Amino acid sequence: MNSLHHFLFNIYPYICLAVFLLGSLLRFDRDQYSWKSDSSQLLRAGQLRWGSNLFHIGVLFLFFGHSFGMLTPHFIYEPFISAGNKQLVAMVSGGAAGLLGFIGVSILLHRRLSDARIRANSRTSDIVLLWLLWAQLALGLATIPLSAQHLDGSMMLKLAEWAQRIVTLRSGAADLLVDAGWIFQTHMALGMTIFLVFPFTRLVHVWSGFGTLAYVARPYQVVRNRRLGVPGNSR
């Protein structure tokens, strides 16, 4: 195992997580006016509707699927499904979601680059972020044929064990990925890089989703009509 591999899969994950959490907190504390998705819908709505919906559906499924799939210990699901079958389910469902996300981000990228007005109103970080997401989804789709060569679930178990060792601060995580193909390794490194740049891009609006859940769950406020004095319900 060389020093670059050791850095990428033993040290880099903690750098990315630290910047992701602390950077998001500092941006919210110091620059709340930039805490938004910077929608360009007013400039051109047609492609945005399709691209944004496909991208969000695909990426949200992939995010939660990766989170539960990689961070759930093997012994929890072993009585219900084998590692090989779990990997097959992940390949099929993840492949479908990845394709939706890839089509969506391709539409968004084409829209931002081909429309002069949208490009003029885009930040460099907007375009770089779309290229990063495009490459990450493309790499994710490229891992499917490689995963099909390990239908016994061995590779999936190694990837999951790596993630679990990272979050539980255990040593030897990078050793598990020595035999992983370069596509797997690049996909993982780029995924960590997206967390690294997260606080410096429009992605911070993802945190607002938690506020939306709290908004939906909070009790109704009683609002009275000033003219009639009739109470009503409002969030």
C-alpha cells in the first residue's frame, strides 16, 4: 500500500468530513444570505423542471441507499438476505437511480452551458459542481459491470467495512481497498471530494431540508382575520 492510497482512504475522509461539518456551520453563521439554491428558473424553466426532478430523485435515492447499505453492519441483514443478493439488489436499484440522476445532471449541465444568459449568471462553483456530480454519477454507473464480477458480495462487504471503520475511527480501513479497482477507488475519492467542496457551493441548501421537515411537523398557529375576527390555521 503506497502513501497516496493511505492518505486517500485513511486520512482524506476525515479532512472531508471536518470541512463538510465545520464549513457548513461557519457559512451559516457568517454568510446566511448565500444560503440558498440560486435557482435560475426565471431565466429558463423548461429544461430545469425535467433535469432537476430527475437529478433529485436519483441522487436522494442513491444517498440514502449508500448510507444504509454501507453503514449497516453485515450481521444485521445477514438473517434476511445474503451479501450476494444484497449486492444484486443494490446494482439494480442503484443502477436505475444512477441513470435517472445522470440524465438529470446532464440536462442541467447542458442547460447551464448552452444558454448564454444562464451561463452569464452562473458562478464558477456552479459549473464545477455540476461537472463533479456528472463525473461521480458516470463513475457510479461504471462500477456496475465490475460489481457483476463479484456477485458473491465480497467487494460490497469490503466497501461497507471500510465505511464502518472510518465512521467508528478504527484503523486499517485503507487496507481493505488495496484490491479494489481504480474505478471503485476513484468513485469513492470523488464522492469524498464532493463533501469537501459542499460548504463552498449551492449544495448547502440541502441542510434546509431538515428545516422543512421541522416546519411540516410543528404545531399550527392560530391566525385571526383582522376584519372578521375569525380564527384560522397557518404554519
